[in-house]
Amino acid sequence: MKIVPAGTTVKNPPAQFTGDVWVDTIVAPQEPDQRMVVARVRFAPGARTAWHSHANGQTLHVTDGVALIGTRDGNVIRATPGQTIYTPPGEEHWHGAAPDRFMEHLAMLENADDPATTTTWLEHVTDDDYTRADHTTTEA
């Protein structure tokens, strides 16, 4: 047994995010056969990921604020603290904060066989799509 040292807070890159987003890794593989990754991700109001998908899916658990999670079919879920959202493997989606609130979630996923292929990053969510999403969400 060991205490795993806390990492530093990292600001996510603008190539994959719109607005200010910070991440703290909580869990990373400790042994060669482990795949689980958990991070606390904090979004400034209006900040969001680019479109992306995960090889093994992703689970998001909202801990603070209001999250918007959108899919290519135009479905957008509005989630609040205590709610958990699952996106299956390969589903293109985005997530971020509502325009008027900070948002924090735990992001949980398993690395792919090649960790470099765990997440496939795509184009940014446009401001028009984001604004429309904030007005057309369904509750989780």
C-alpha cells in the first residue's frame, strides 16, 4: 500500500477546449495491467470540450454547478450535482459548463490498449451549437 502523491493542477489545451478548464488527476494506472483514470475537471462558465469520443466509454459525475453534455444527434442533457452521465464507447459528445455557472465533474474512463487512442479529439463545438444547446436541454 502507498499514498499516491497529488499531481499539479493542469490547464487544458485550447486545441481541445473552449474557455478555461482545469484538471486534477485523481487516479492513474499504478500497475501495467491497470487502465482506470479518474480526474476532477473544473470548467469556467461557458467553457466546454471539443467534440470527442472514448474507446472504452466515459462516465461523468457532476459535483458542482450545471453541466451540459451533448451528442451528435442534438440531444443535450443538463446535469446537476449528484447526477451521473455515461457515454458509451465511440459516441461523439462534448461536455461543459452552463453559460452562467462554474461546473465541476469527475471524469472516469479506462485507457485503451494503446493509451494514445483512449480519446479521439475532433472539432470544436461552435458558439451557435453551444448557445442552442443551453436552450434545448433535457434534465438528466
